[in-house]
Amino acid sequence: LVVRGSTRVDQMKVVFMKISGPVLNPQDSYESAWFGGSGGGGAEVKLACDGAPIVGYFGRSGNDLEAIGLIFLK
């Protein structure tokens, strides 16, 4: 997951990776288009791109998406 934002999450895109045994292969991946706001805030932050499988997510919201995180399989 790649996100952009400042005090809130403005945009995000999903990084899809091919399954390679018990892990994901970052060398065989593609990204979705950006979705969300207009993209006016913050630099890109990659929440995960090392091949660890993601089994869930969590976040916090009010009127907007304020925070998002990932839960990994260890």
C-alpha cells in the first residue's frame, strides 16, 4: 500500500505482488491507479513492499480517513 497525505490520508494505491511460496515477490508486481482525494498533500509513503503477506488492515476515521496501517503474517 502506498499513501499520500499530511494530517490525513489524501490518496492511496495498492501494490499487487505475485505469490511465491510462503512470501510475495516484490520483483513481480504492479500498482493500481491512485484513488482518493486530489493528491495535494504529502510525499508518497510505502507501508509495505518487502514481500511479507498482509492479512489485515486497521485505521482511524472521522469525516476523512485519518490513519491506515497493515497487519502482516510473520
